[in-house]
Amino acid sequence: MLDGGHWHFHRRGRDPERLVPDRRHRPPGRYCYIVDRAKDMIVRGGFNVYPRELEEVTMTHRAVSLVAVVGVPHGEEIKAFVIKQDGTELSGQELVSWCKERMAGYEYPRIVEFRTSIPMTSTGKILKRELA
């Protein structure tokens, strides 16, 4: 759901793409869906990659407890910080191969780092700026 004032931007002659930091998708005649924050978007090989989509797919792996996806500066690579489920075995290459089967060729993370914790705010939001 969009903030109550977003739909007024066109009436005021403003471009909502520049004023609202959300990236959204609206199929013709349908509801508007928020895709991700513009500042989180990764450009890889000329394609826009939204970390939230990659995180949602990666979280469906049985051995993944939590994941945060960020762009690696100076090279347009995608990196996943992963916390494994207790008692599971998973290598970085196994996860990359698993993701490669379920994501577009330009989307899957090439770099995987396993951690015991990921920095978060007091409300549970992942602090990606501390990971990058």
C-alpha cells in the first residue's frame, strides 16, 4: 500500500520515481506492488537486481536461517551473508549452485559468506550498510 499522498504527485506535475525511494511494479488494471528500496538496488551487467527478491528465494533453502544480499562495490558482484540453520551442512558453492537453478543468470549471488550473526537494529531490520 502506498502512502496516502503518493498518488497526488502526477497532479502536481512531479515525478513520483524521483520523490519516492520505493521501486514498485503495477500491472495494468491491478494493484501496485512495492519491489524494494531504490538505494538497495544492485546494477549487475546492466540489469537491475533487487536484493529482497534474492533474499526471499534464498530463504526457501532448508539450511538457510537468515540471509542478507548486498552489492559488492567496484565490480557489480552480488554477495550473500548467510546464517545457517543449526545442525545443517552447507557450503558456499552448494548454495551458489542451488540459487543458480532458481534465479536468472545475472541475479544469483557469486559470493557467499557464512556468519553466526548479522547486524540488526533494535526492531529487527538488517543493517546492510554495515555489511557492505
